[in-house]
Amino acid sequence: MEVYILIPIMWIVMSAIYMLLLKNFEGTKGITSEYQTKDGIKRTAKKDRENFIV
């Protein structure tokens, strides 16, 4: 009887662990996709990235 309860719980836990391992947690660190300013200059980071956290 306990097997009918434990197997679905184990399946959900294993699926969650697998999904967490596949997910990319690196982040973009404020870098956006390339865009063009009004002056025609191509940029990849927004103005608020001027002060860096070290």
C-alpha cells in the first residue's frame, strides 16, 4: 500500500530535480540584446550599468 503513495511522490521529486539541473541560472548580468541608439550607435548594455558591482 505504501508503494502506491511513495512512487508518485518519488517521481515528482525526481522530475523537479531534473528540471532544476536543466535550468540555466547564470543570468544576463544586465546585458541586453544589441540595440541601436538615436545617434546610430549600437549598444549591448543599458545606461544603468554604469556603476559595476565587484
